[in-house]
Amino acid sequence: MCVIALLQKVKIIDYIFVYYLTVKKLNMKTNPKKFYIIRTYSAGVWFGQIVSLDGMVCILKNARRLWQWAGAASLSQLAVDGTKSPNGCKFTVTITDEDGVYLPQVIEALPCTDVAVENINAVKEWKL
């Protein structure tokens, strides 16, 4: 399952905007061999293979945090083309633990093309 939040109504109460969000679960079939870019509300942007996606919670294996990217106008372009400027990217080490990485509050899951996967995996690990 994948979840999206939709802005449903806006009310003005004493000059304060109150936003009402509705959450909808979307059926999303994932391929365990395919790589995805996962954007979360509070844990940042990640790249890896989905072990499970249940509501807004994702477990990702072979995961890298995409701390900063260059050479792509958006995450959508990064998922399709990869980066055109690998030296301007800060992609962390790959977490290969068999339990994967727990990612709460998933707000976007973008399937990556084979070209993008090869390109992103070729970016040097950013570490101190």
C-alpha cells in the first residue's frame, strides 16, 4: 500500500488557516528486485529495494540516503535518468543489513529505470 495525503478543506478561524488532510491508501504493487526512490516526510529521501510497503511505512533494503543531488531537476528525473553531475551528489553508504531500513511517513515512491539505478549506484559514497 502507498499513502497520499490530500488537502481537502481550508477554513479560516480567527485569521488562522486550518488545513484538513485526508489520507488515502493506494494499492501499489512493488517488485522486490526493482529499485525505488522513496521520499519521506521526516527521514529524507532514500534509494533502495522495497521489502514491504504498508500504508505510510516502508522497509527498504540495499538502501542509500540521497542527502543532496545535482544534475537532475527533480526526484522524478533522478528516477528516470539518474544524475548528470555525480560529483555534485551526496549519497551515503549503502545499508545492507538483512532487516533493512525502517522508513515511516512515506509520501512518495518512484520506481527507477535500469539506467537510473546504474547511474545512482555509480555515485561515490559520501562519508567522512
